[in-house]
Amino acid sequence: MNPSAETAAAGTVYDFTVKSIDGKDVKLSQYKGKKLLIVNTASECGYTPQYKELEELSKKYGDKVTVLGFPANNFGGQEPGSEKEIATFCEKNYGVTFPLFSKISVKGDDMAPLYKFLSDKSKNGAVSEAPSWNFCKYLVDENGHVVKFYPSKVTPLSAELVGDITK
């Protein structure tokens, strides 16, 4: 049911099933028809305050885009907590209501299949950038195709990102 990196070359994020932060299988195909903003997150990073803007973006533009947060501990050990600790932190400190998923790896030998797809232009047809730090973002169109990568410094409410979501 969970595609391997080899079989995931079908071309959209809808081919993937991921684990929610509380351990349930989530088929990304359930988000068909909406843009997605897929973000690798961390609780102890200089960019962690972006959770606030991600939540604002989710509330303000929720009719156009769904924010999906993927906690990762790949950059300087900035996401050391368990799923329960991460969920509590995000809710308590930033009022996060957008979907969060189980902690994954977004680079290296143990990179999650979804991130192998997101960062490989030969698989996704659009971008070849892998996260270089926490809070990198991938914009996915209403048909599940990756359209753009944004580095950490591009904030969720930036004119560039909001413009791409609303066009």
C-alpha cells in the first residue's frame, strides 16, 4: 500500500500514503483539488516562529491551500521530541490546526519516500531542490504536481508565496 521510492515515480504526491502525527495512515490523494504547501518543520529552530505564519496562511487561504507539516530532525537536532511532544508544542505555542505528520527524514540515506519524490526532478517533473534546512516549502498544484520550491527564508505570508497560492 505504501509505495516504494521506485514505484512512486507515477508523478504526483497523491501516490503517497504518510503517517499522521498520531500514527494513522493518510492518503495524500484525499487533498485532490486543493493546492498543498508541504513543509519540513522543527520545534527548536530559528525559523520555528514560521509555525505562526503557516497557521495564519492555513486560516486565511484554507479555501485554496492545505498546509502539511512534516517534523524532521535532520538539521542540528532541532526536532528532538516525540510525536506527542511535537503536537503539544505546536498547538500550545502556535495554535497549529493544520495537519502534522509523523517525524520523518528529509535528507540522507533514510530520506522518506515523499521527500525523495519532492526533491527529484526526474520523479516530480519540476524541482530538484532538497531541504537545506528546516521550514523549506514545496507548493503542489490542485492535481498533485510539484510546482515550486521555497527555501527556509521565504516566509509563509511572503508576497511571493501568497501570490503563487492565489493565482
